[in-house]
Amino acid sequence: MGVESLLALQEAGGPLEGRRRSMRRAFRLLDVLDDLKVALIDGMLRPDQIRSLSLAIAEQRATTGDPALEAVLDEIETRAAVELAKLEVLGLPS
């Protein structure tokens, strides 16, 4: 087997690599949601935290093919947009 073949296999990763990446993105999304929960409880929610949630959702959405997961992501994304709009109306700094 040539070096090119080995490099191609390494880039593609094993059968579990895609699952690992999905798990990392999912845990990142859960971490962002947890940070938002703490900020809400403390009364210290910042617009950049909501933007971070939107980015995490976009990363997760790029790989999902599950309609149920898509529906949940849609709901989270909509709620994040509403909360961000509320903060912008209040004139809070980004």
C-alpha cells in the first residue's frame, strides 16, 4: 500500500470517527446550554452567549440527518433568536 493510500485512510478516519465528532459537537452544544442556564439564573445573560449557542447549533445542524433532532434544533434556534432580540431591544452591549 502506498503512502497516498495510508494518508487517505488517515484523513477519512475509522468507522467511529464520525460518531466521535458528532459527540464532541453535541457535548459542546450541551456545554453552551449549561452556560446559558447559569447565566439566566445569575441574571447575567450576555448577547455573545446567545450567539455562541447559535454557532453551536449551526455546527450540529451541519451533520444531522435526523428529523427529530432537526426539530429540537429549530426550537432552540428560534428561542435563541427571540432572546437575542429582547436583549438588543434593551440596548445591552454585545
